[in-house]
Amino acid sequence: MEILSIVLVSISLSMDAFSLALAYGTLGMEKGLCKRISFLVGIFHFVMPILGMSVKRLLLNYSSISFDFITFLIYIYLGIMLLLEAKEERKVSPLSSLKEHFIFSFAVSIDSFTVGVALPKFTLTAPFSFALFSASFTLLGLKLGRKLHTLLGKISVILGGLFFFLLAFLHL
């Protein structure tokens, strides 16, 4: 996967975390909690694509599937999901326990598992990039939440969906 594609996918995967972080940022979380949640999101965005790549490797051992079309379908699916999500209004409740921190981090990282399945080869470059961008975007979202939630919350999700559509068609 070319570096530009990895960066675009990293940004796309980070948009959901950014969008939710904007919403949670409006709750006025303390700095330490913002850093902890951002770190956890980064860890999950590192681990989930590795799990996805491992599943893909197992599937390749048992079949002769071409993953180009599957990659196209996965990116289209993720793009549609992000665009549909942008239509929904989210109700936000505080992240007050460690369990809620893990659930939040897992929830915004699920799509990176699917992208891991779609990656053309097993590499740690993409998971490191996903982790770096998602942790950074989450922290940025939490910090900007008070000021920008109503303005950028939905726009960031829509942009993430459009990035996935672009990547889908680049894979054909």
C-alpha cells in the first residue's frame, strides 16, 4: 500500500474518532482523561488492523480469493456507514469509567479491523499510521470539542466517508 493511501486511510479511520471526540469534548474533560482516551484509541487502531490482516492471512491459506474487489466493497461499505452516521444525532454521556474508555476506544476502532482485512500485505506501517493519526485526531477532537462540535462534527464524518469512496474507486 502506497504511503499516500496509508495516510488517506489513516485520516478516514480517524474521522469517526474525531467526530465522537468533538462530542465528548463538549463535556469539559480534564487533560489527563483526554490523553488517556486518545492513547487507548491509538492502541486499538494499532491492534485491530493487525487482527484483520491475520484473519485475511488465514482466509488466503484456505481459498484463492482475489481481495481487490473485496477491498473495493469494504471501502464502499465503510463510506456508506460514515455518511449514514452523519445523518444521525448522537446522544453523548460522560466517559466516567475505565470500562467506558475501553468501549469508546473499541467502538471507534472496529472499522480498522475491516481495513486490516483489506490491506494488500501484512505490514506494521499501516497500523502505526492508523494509531498515530487516530490518537492525534482524538486528542484534537477532545480539545476542540467545546468550540467546534456543531460546526465540524458531521462534516468530519462526511469527509471520512468520501475518503473511503475515493479509495474504493482507486482500488478498481
